[in-house]
Amino acid sequence: MGPSEFLGLPSVPAQRLCVCGQRIRWSHLQYRGRGRSAPIYVCVGCGLVFRGREAEGGSESTSAKRKRPLPAEGSPDNPVLGEEVAAKLRQLLSGR
């Protein structure tokens, strides 16, 4: 949905009732660019589409909130590669 199509949608009524008398349900979030999104609502009776109030995304994403610092010793050891496998890989990659 383009910007002009989105702005052409009617705003969702306060009572969440369509002009046909049926209830309006949440459909999905429409990405608006630059971290903004707006909910899209649809009438369950006639299928008329409404736009909700645009919201700005938070400055911190959920992954940024949960980011933990590395241990003081530095990055953790790679538990997948053992010393023997790492030595073989170094030998294969160096071409010796």
C-alpha cells in the first residue's frame, strides 16, 4: 500500500463500528517508513478498510534492550571448533 493509498483510507471510528453497523477488527500493521507504522482495521461485515493512528517506533529495539556486555575476559571461546580441528583448518587454508 502506497502513501497516497494509506492517507486515502478513512480513520477508524471511535466506537469501532462501521457505517454498516458491524464491528471493526484489527488486521495488520502498515509500515510507513523511518521507523513509523500504523494499524490497519477491517470491517467484519462489509470489508471496508480503516487506518489507525500512526505510531513512531521506539528508539531502542527489543534486541537492544536485552543486549548484554561481553565478559571481562573478552569474547567467549568457540565451543564448536576444537584445537585439533582449528589447527587442521589453518593448515588447509594456508596451503602448506
